[in-house]
Amino acid sequence: MDKAILVGVDLRNDGLIDYYMEELVNLTEARNIEVLYTITQSMKKITPNFYIGSGKVQEIKTFAANLDADIIIFNNELSGSQIRNLEAEIGIRVIDRTLLILDIFALRAKTKEAMLQVEIAQLLYMLPRLAGLAESLGKQQGGIGSRGPGEKIFELDRRRIESERNRLIKELEDVVKARKIQRKNRVKSNIKKIAIVGYTNAGKSTLLNALIDTTHKDLDKQVYVKDMLFATLETSTRHIVLSNHKEFIATDTVGFVSNLPHHLVESFKSTLEEITEADFLVHVVDTSNTFYEKQIEVTNETLKDIGVIDIPVIYIYNKFDLLEEEIKPLHYPSVIVSLLEQEGINKVINIIEKELFKDYEEVTLLVPFTEGDLISYFNENNHVINQDYSNEGTLITLELSLIQKAKYIKYIK
Ligand SMILES: Nc1nc2c(ncn2[C@@H]2O[C@H](COP(=O)(O)OP(=O)(O)OP(=O)(O)O)[C@@H](O)[C@H]2O)c(=O)[nH]1
Ligand SMILES: [Mg+2]
């Protein structure tokens, strides 16, 4: 296993450097690299050659030699020449947070779409850094950044990389087009859609599985859940039918982290687009993380970046079982739950149902006996509360949406 020294430069002095460094530790470990030591430095201005001051470079060099480190990982985004200069001075591999995240994504990508998205993001990252990176990657065999286009970069000049990027973008467009057609065929147009969003590892996929459990007792429909960052890179969409016949479409997608590389957001646009098409967002929060309030902010900022505006949100404060103290929700509507517990899932379903079907109303209809099909339809598709018979027809009490209410107004008692 590779061993790393992490370096963080605090330029903003906003008191959040500890948060960013903890995140960097988690990201590094997610890439199976051991963290030996963390160095932070407050600075007003970066230096063009090394990003940090030359004294700090020497300090890092000493630490790296004494601790026998293999790699230095910067929390801040470096230019190609800064990477080259740092490597020449320190003598081991230097990467930044963006390359680390791209590499984790490259490891996790399973579908054609996700693989193309990651490759495009990697190329976009590398293009402006060609001079610095070519040297750095050339020395490295099979290490970080070498997956995907990294390994080929030596043989390729800029023009060929650009044409490779364009070819990948075209290929991605075709894959996305095919997926969209499939999706259109699958989804009834008037059915409500929710998108499950949140910081990575919060429990989004766990929630989708819990919802699937309420409908399908079908293990094949379950999605991948694991205690690691970015377990999910692809979108999964499932049709959920509650026991009272109310139904909706639920989509699980990639999780967020702060400073998600711009190129990654750009190339994952087709995946993230599904979020912008939802009627409701279900924002899952890992309350067991010390920085969960910051993670909520990060998620909301990322949502804004991808163009989500004015979609109502339900907050799920998850992993309650790991808490020692009570917490106060910061948002409404919200529930505090443990998705690993049955009671927690029921609470979540209740709140989704309450918010998603706000426009549903309990009404009593008198349906003539000649319209027997309608009664069967209601029993299959609506929440029927009571059913009785009179001389004129069937008296049925049920929940109807506003649209349905308008449609069947002539039967309303
Ligand atoms: N203790 C505890 N663990 C939970 C709870 N809900 C989910 N987990 C665990 O948290 C880990 C991450 O869950 P996932 O559902 O994969 O999280 P995710 O948000 O989909 O994560 P990514 O796809 O990686 O972004 C898994 O090990 C889950 O079993 C909970 O209520 N309590
Ligand atoms: Mg997931």
C-alpha cells in the first residue's frame, strides 16, 4: 500500500481547514493509500513555483524522507509546472485533490457511461497540465493517475488528446441518448419523481433499497451499498408502489464532496441531469459525521451548480443510531432516523408520502353501477378507505389527486 503525506494550504482563513483535511484523509483512504502525516499552512498568497513557500517544501522533503513516504497529496489544485517543480525538489510523486478524486472515480466506474465520463474529466484535467504531467506520469508505472488516458499520455501530443476528448464526448452522447430513450419508454409521464441526493456515504443507496423492499421482494432490484466514498457512480431508477397504491419513481445517484472537480461535474452532467428533473429531492444526511452541517451546505451548493433551483427538499437526518446526543434538525420538513432500522424506514416513507402527495384529498364518490370498471381501477390504483353500496351505485371513499378530483367531479357526493 502506498503511503502519503497530505498538505493543505489555508488561503481563506475561514476556520474550515480541518474539515477539508479530514475530507482529504477520507479521500486518500478511499484510494487505498495510507496517510502518514498531515501538514497545513496558512498563507495569504500562493507562490507561482511551488504553490507553497520554499521553506515549507524543504520541511515536506524532510518529513517524506524520514517517514518513507511514496506520495505527496495537496488539498489545493496545482498547475502542471508546480507539480513538476515540487516533484523535482522533493523527489517523490506529487498529486492534488482533483487528480485523487478523478482516480477514485476511475476505480469505481463500472458502466460504459461512467467510464466515459471519468475519462473525459481526466483528459480535461490533463490538457492544461501536459508539460508538467507528462514528465511526472512517465516516471510512474501503474500508479495513481495512470488509469485511463494517463497511461497513454506520453505517446499523445496535445492535438491527439483533443481529438481523443472529442471522440469520447461523441461516444458519451450516444450512450446517453440510448439511455434517455429507454428511460422515456419506461416512465409514465404523470408519475411523480424523487431524486435521492446528499454527501457521499450518507446512506442514499440504503434508502433506495429500503424503498425497493416495500414494493419488490426482488433482490435483483437492489443497488450497491458500501461503507466507502463514491460507492455509487451511476444512476439507478426504480418504480416504487406503496401498500396504499400511491406510486412514484425514485432515483439514486452519485454523492457529493466539497470542491467536486469542475470537470467532473461537467462530464457527469448527463447523470446529474436526472436530479434537475425531479419533482422532489430527498436529501440524506450522515449525522454521525462531525461536519454534517458543512456537508449539507456542500450538497446544496453543488445542487445549485448543476442548476437545481426551486425543487422542494425533504431532509433525512440519517445514522441516528450512531449518535450519543440528540440533534436539532436545521431544516423543515425533515425526519431523524436510522435507515438500518425498520421504524426509520417507515418514518421516511411517511414523510415522502405526506410531502409528495400533498395535493391528495379524501373524497366520497357515488359511482353508478354501470361504471364498474372505474371501481376496479380505483381499487388497483388509489388508496381506497371505504366502499359501500346504495340504490344509485357504489359509494367509495378514497384519496384523489387534484387532477383526478377534477376528472371525477360529477361523481363527488
Ligand atoms: N450505522 C448506520 N449505518 C448506516 C445507516 N444507513 C446507512 N448506513 C451505512 O452507511 C454506509 C454507506 O451507505 P450507502 O447507502 O452506500 O451510502 P451512499 O450515500 O449511497 O454513498 P455513495 O454511493 O458512496 O455516495 C453503508 O455501510 C451503510 O450500511 C444508518 O442508519 N446507520
Ligand atoms: Mg450510493
